[in-house]
Amino acid sequence: MSGSFSSARFRDVDLSDAFFDSLRDDYRRFDGWFLGNGEAGESALVYADEEGIGAFVYVKDENEPIQLAEGSIPALERLKIGTLKVADRIQGERLGEGAIGLALWRWRESGRRQIYVTVFEKHEALVGVLRKFGFRLAGKKDNGESVYLKDRAQLDYADAYACFPLLNPHFDAANLLAIDDTFHDELFPYSELAREFQSTFNSAAANGVTKVYIGAARQVATAPGHPILIYRKYTGDSGSPGFRSVITSYCVVTDVVYVKQHGRALETYDQLRNRVRNKSVFSDDRIRAQYENNDNVVLIEMVYLGYFGPGNNVNWRWLKDHGYWRETHPHQFAYTREELAAILEAGGVDIATLIVD
């Protein structure tokens, strides 16, 4: 998968692409609706690769009742996912996760209480991903479509995917993950400091929102449910490492697995590879080398929530000066909610949109 998402006007998208055939099957008036959006100047996020269109995400503002076969949901300023489709030819969950991630990142930035989508239940893969990300069945429409809705006031904080892209306000502790710059830039290639918000997330979405880190630490302080700050450790020989090593991103941990400790295998390589599946950017050979060449191997699975904004100066020097660089290994750092909020705010993150009390 070598494509990417980009913003495109409806009028500039090839409506004759076979990608849209299933939408025509579901909606008799699809072509007219699509052309109408083109005349209105509407835009969508489109994933394309060498084979054509692979995904299409259209999100719009709405303030009207949601009509159901039995009753209605009152009008509210909410977001509607007008179209969300991933091509059948694309295997795995990464692009489906990314497409929904794009819609939900926009929802977070909007500050609106609800977001919803309508879908026919026959699209089982899409329905499965919607449920995974906390959308709940709110009812059915006259044409048989299901209405799936996500509400900030009804989030399941016990599950990082169900409350994505918001943080559980009751987390136990936050942590820091220091990653050498080369490794970091392969795992988080889009977490650059001076990129515009939407273009960064467009790049992120094509790679999915689940990230897997495999390291050689014997023990880490983080645990499932903990927010974790991603620290890019500069390993070059020009400039001061204290100013060039910097926090770039923030995630929520979904799993921590100790694969090897003190040279003793707790899981086989095949078990490790099965856990990673298509969530890693690394080849099987790289993963095998990590497994065979280290006495300690730990896997940390994370859900990617965002990156620090332009002008970010949350580097080693800033952390040290503000008392956030502990006198222990970075893998053992633990931050309170107040400390995490201070670090995020220094990185240009709007806490009010991220944490709902």
C-alpha cells in the first residue's frame, strides 16, 4: 500500500471509477448526489494509489433531526459522515482504521457532541470497524440503513478505540517512549513539527492509527490505558542533542507484551509476528532480527492520537528545565494528569478538545 489521502473537490474526482459501483448499487440517486456536491464546491478526502481510488471520506456539518423508521433523533449541531468507503481490493484494517480516524479527528477538532454515519449492515467489515471505534446503533432508516452514532457524553473510556480520539480523563499515569530518530521516522513519518494539521493526519491515516513499537527494554512503566508521549531521540553528531531530541506525538497504550526477558523467550517469534500482523512498518526480517538479537524484547501497541504543533519546543532541555526529565530511564517516567496537560499544552495541543470531563 503506497498511496496517500489528499483533499479533493468532488468535481475533480473520476465518478466513472469502478470504486463507486457499490455505492450506485446501494443508492439509486448516488450519481446525482455526487454531481450536486461537485456543483456546490464540496470536497472529500480521497486515498489513491497506482490502481486508482482506494478510499473516500466525506464529512459535513449538520443541524437537523435524524429521521428513523420509528421516531427521530432531535436536531443538534453534529457531524455526519456522508460517505465512507474503502475498496474491497485493499486487505487488512489499516486503511479502514485510517479513514474512520480522519473523520473522528475532524470531529474532535470541531468540538461537536455527536458524529454519525448511515450504513447497510451487509457491509460487515465497515460495521465492524465502526463498532470498534465506539459507534453505537441508534436505529434504522426507512430504506433499511442502520444509523451508527458516537456521542462525547456516552464514551466507553475502558477501551482506547471506543473513546478515540479522546483521552480517558481518569487515567492512572502517563509515560514517555524514547525512540531513536531513524526508528521513530519509520514508525511516525508524518509527525513533523511544522506541518499543517490536516496534511499531517492525511499522511497518518494511510498508515492506520494502530502503531506497534518493538524495543529491547527489560521493563517499562507504561500499561494499557496510559497516555504515552513519543520522544524522538536525536542520534546525529551535529548540533546539541538536548535541543534536537524532542517530543513529537502522543498516543494511548492498548497492550504491553514482554516477549523475552533476560534471554528467556516468553513467546515464540511466530506469536510475536502474529501480534504485529499488518500493524508494523517493518519487514518480517527486521522483526525476526529484533527477536533473535536481543535478550529483552517488549512490544507496545498504541493508538495514535495526534502530533505536537508548529514551533514545538518540548525538547530535552525544556523537559529538564521544567522538572519533567526524571532521574531514571525514560521508559520509567510517570506523569500525573496535570503534568501531562502542561507538556501537551507546551506542544500546542488544545486540552479542551482532547479531554472531556
